[in-house]
Amino acid sequence: MRGQSRSSFKDAIHRASLRGDSRYLRERVRRITEELRDGALKPNSGKTKLLATRSDVIAGWHAVADALLAAGQSALAEKIRGFIGGMHRPLTTDEQLASKLEARTRTRERERQEERTR
């Protein structure tokens, strides 16, 4: 489905993760946490292909917008350019997990701050 990321995990891993019982994901999260503590995530081999695919997709949308502009459909071309500008940056699975970890950490810190001020 357009606009949604799909998990690349095998079915058993995915089902275990939904139960909160995936050893594979626990180990992966542990590794990502250590990498973040050390400064940053290590480069992922899939990132290059992900960025190349994103570049191809954006080029395709620009071509559509240009064709619409040439056909006198400037309003629609501008909507497409707005869509392109609003696209989220592409993230690998590790980057998505890291983002969730960082968000969870920020939430916990906020909760601790609230507890201290009460």
C-alpha cells in the first residue's frame, strides 16, 4: 500500500514481535542500542539501494509533474511537487528501530521530569 512501510521480517519473527516475544528483535534492538551509545548506527548495506530507489521515485514524480505542466495542468503539477516535498526521508529497518528507541527514551525522560516536578 502506498505510503506505508512493510516489515521485511519473516512471518514467525513478525508474529513473535507482536506478542513481544521475539528474540531476534530483542537482539537487534540491543545491537542498535549499543551502536547509538557508541555514537551512531553503523552503515547498513541496504541504505545505498534504498537511496537509489528513492532517487528514481522522485525523478519519476518530477517527470510526471513536468508532463502535467506541459499539458497545462499546473495546479496538479504543483500538488505533485508538494507531495514530493512532503515525503519522509527513507529509513532502513535499523534506522526505524533506532527512531522508536529514541522516541521511547525521550518519553521516559519527560515522564521522569514530570515526576520530579510533582
